[in-house]
Amino acid sequence: MPAIFGPRANLLTNVGLLAFAGLGSLTAFLIWGVPRSQYNTQQSLTPPQPVPFSHKHHVGDDGIDCRYCHSTVEISANAGVPATATCMTCHSQLFTQSDVLAPVRASYLQHKNLRWNRVYALPDYVYFDHSIHVAKGVGCTECHGPIGAMPLTRRASDLTMQWCLDCHRDPGPHLRPHDQEFNAFWQRTKETPSADQLVAAYHIHTADLTDCTVCHR
Ligand code: HEC
Ligand code: HEC
Ligand code: HEC
Ligand code: HEC
Ligand code: HEC
């Protein structure tokens, strides 16, 4: 009776096993590596924009308040991105001949807002609300980084669940006085109330702040 598994079968088995091991590491990488890599979290992402809008110029140099352009950040879940009419309150007089602003003027004449590409975006199954964070002393730069110094808007946090939870477990060190929340250059000083004082002043309840239903409703 001829052998059922000849020498060739051995070779095939080895090749098969190798391929299986390779597939295993690839799968392991996909499951473990990709969610943690910058490729996936897009941590330093700077998407292309229709106009090279600079927070460094508008906030850092000119001192324009965030709420002038992101007018709903205190009152709603969304901060909102400004309509072209908001740009034109200044740019109908300033830099009216500038080439970089040509798309802004065209958008205004056509009554069609510019289409800004999102820098920060959560999956639909996550619930987030700006107004509660603003009401409880979390400043914009805690989550959006040193935006007042950015010539182009770059993503400063990875937006993973872990990132949200790290702060929800112990928000105290991330809080600041109410009148400094929109200050893109704020730094803690000796006069800043302590983390415990701020937690008490804002009546923050950390006990249930990590419940799944806070963010998944
Ligand atoms: C003069 C108007 C203006 C002011 C003032 C302004 N912004 Fe913006 N902001 C924009 C525009 C336009 C965009 C969209 C283009 C971009 O992403 O750079 C934007 C985008 C952003 C984004 C990214 C939004 C996204 O796509 O996810 C964040 C975060 C942000 N701004 C925060 C701030 C903060 C914080 C302040 C105050 C310190 C501020 N902005 C002041 C106009 C403004
Ligand atoms: C409150 C006034 C104000 C508003 C509103 C405003 N800008 Fe400006 N913008 C300025 C000033 C002032 C400068 C000059 C900045 C500097 O050099 O410090 C400027 C400069 C610019 C420049 C650079 C122009 C150049 O030739 O270098 C661009 C691009 C620009 N703004 C786009 C926008 C867009 C887009 C919006 C709307 C989302 C907007 N601006 C809203 C005041 C404003
Ligand atoms: C606790 C973290 C946190 C704080 C504080 C925060 N943001 Fe955001 N911001 C986010 C997240 C997360 C998103 C993406 C939201 C989404 O996709 O639903 C976002 C999105 C944005 C956007 C894009 C448009 C929108 O409404 O989604 C703008 C503009 C913005 N933030 C501006 C601000 C400004 C201005 C402040 C300060 C008043 C601020 N943010 C404070 C986390 C924060
Ligand atoms: C830098 C700190 C910080 C980060 C980062 C942060 N949060 Fe918060 N969050 C807070 C604080 C402080 C509160 C207010 C808690 C309170 O009301 O006592 C809060 C409240 C909330 C609430 C309302 C809770 C309620 O009881 O109604 C939601 C929803 C929420 N956060 C979602 C998120 C999500 C989603 C992320 C990540 C994308 C996030 N937060 C990141 C500090 C943070
Ligand atoms: C403070 C806000 C917050 C809380 C509390 C929270 N999550 Fe999440 N969760 C997120 C965010 C933000 C993401 C999106 C992460 C991403 O896109 O990388 C997420 C993603 C997930 C996912 C998708 C898979 C993954 O890991 O990316 C699952 C499943 C999940 N959460 C389950 C839970 C469970 C179970 C709890 C309670 C033990 C919980 N979450 C509590 C913010 C939260």
C-alpha cells in the first residue's frame, strides 16, 4: 500500500504551518497594533482645507475669542464651525485682494459655505457634549492642545476611549477657573485653586463618570 503522506506532503504541511503562523502574526497585528498606531488614531492629523486657516494668526496674534467662530460651544453638544459670513465680517475689509482668501469670497458670493474637513470626529456610537465640559471648567486646550499656536489645525489627542476615561477617573488636575477656559495660552500658577478645590467648586461627581452609559447611550 503506498504511503498516504509522502515526503511532498511534509513539505506542504511545513509551508502550510508557516503560512498559518504568518497569518497569525498579521491577525495579531491587526487586532492589537492597528488600533494603537498613529495610522488609526490619526493623532497628528492635519487634513487638507479649502483655505489655510490659521488659529495662530486669529487667536494667537489677533486675540479673537473662540466663541466668535465656534458660537455654540457653551450651549450645545457641538462647537460648530463658522459660516463664511463670519469670516466676511472682517475679510470684506481686510485682505480683500488676497489670493488665499479667494475661495472665501467665492463661497460668500455663491451663498455656499466652505467645506472644512473634520480634524476631530468620534464614531456615531459615542455621545459627547461640549457644553457640559465648558460648564465644569475643562478648557479647550485640555482636549485640543496648543491651538492658539497652530498655523494649521492639527489633531492633538487620540480620542480613544482610554483617553476619555483617564480624565473621567480623575478630572481635578485638568480643571481651571471659569474665566480661563477659552484662554488658549493658560497655564497653572501659584494662585490657581487646587484640583480638590476646583472639583468641589464645580460639584463634580467622579463616582459614576466612568459608567458605560455616560458615553454610550
Ligand atoms: C476667526 C474664526 C475662528 C476662531 C476665533 C477660532 N476658530 Fe477654531 N476653527 C475655525 C475654522 C474656520 C475651523 C475649520 C478649519 C480648521 O480646522 O482649521 C476651525 C477649526 C477648529 C477645530 C477643529 C474642528 C474639527 O474639524 O474637528 C478646533 C478644535 C478649534 N477650531 C478650536 C478653537 C479654539 C479652542 C479656539 C479659541 C482658542 C478657536 N478655535 C478659535 C475658526 C476659528
Ligand atoms: C474678527 C476679524 C476676523 C475674522 C472674523 C476672520 N479673520 Fe481672517 N484675518 C484677520 C486678521 C486681522 C488677519 C491678519 C492676521 C495676522 O497676520 O495676524 C487675518 C488673516 C487671514 C488669512 C491670511 C491672509 C493672508 O493673506 O495671509 C486667512 C487665510 C484668513 N484670515 C482666513 C479667514 C477665514 C477663513 C475666516 C473665517 C472662518 C476668517 N479669516 C475670519 C481677521 C479676521
Ligand atoms: C473634553 C474634551 C474637549 C473639550 C474640553 C473641548 N472639546 Fe472640542 N471636541 C472634542 C471632541 C471629542 C470633538 C469631536 C466631537 C464629535 O465628533 O462628536 C470635538 C470637536 C470640536 C469641534 C468640531 C466641530 C464640532 O462641534 O464637533 C470644534 C470646532 C471644537 N471641538 C471646538 C472646541 C472649543 C472652542 C472648545 C473650548 C470651548 C472645545 N472644543 C473644548 C473634545 C473637546
Ligand atoms: C480633560 C478631562 C476630560 C476629558 C478628556 C473628557 N471628559 Fe467628559 N467630562 C469631564 C468632566 C469634568 C465632566 C463633568 C462631570 C460632572 O458633571 O460632574 C465630563 C462630563 C462628560 C459627560 C456628561 C456626563 C453626565 O453625567 O451627564 C459626557 C457625556 C462626557 N463627559 C463624555 C466624554 C467623552 C466621550 C470623552 C472623550 C471623547 C470625554 N468626555 C473626555 C472631563 C473630561
Ligand atoms: C468617557 C467616555 C466613555 C465611557 C465612560 C465608556 N466609553 Fe466606550 N468608547 C468611548 C470612545 C470615545 C470610544 C471610541 C474609541 C475609538 O474610536 O477609538 C469607545 C469605544 C467603545 C467600544 C468599541 C470598541 C473599542 O474598544 O474601540 C466598545 C465596545 C466600548 N466603547 C464599550 C464600553 C463599555 C463596556 C464601557 C463601560 C465599561 C464604556 N465603553 C465606557 C468612550 C467611552
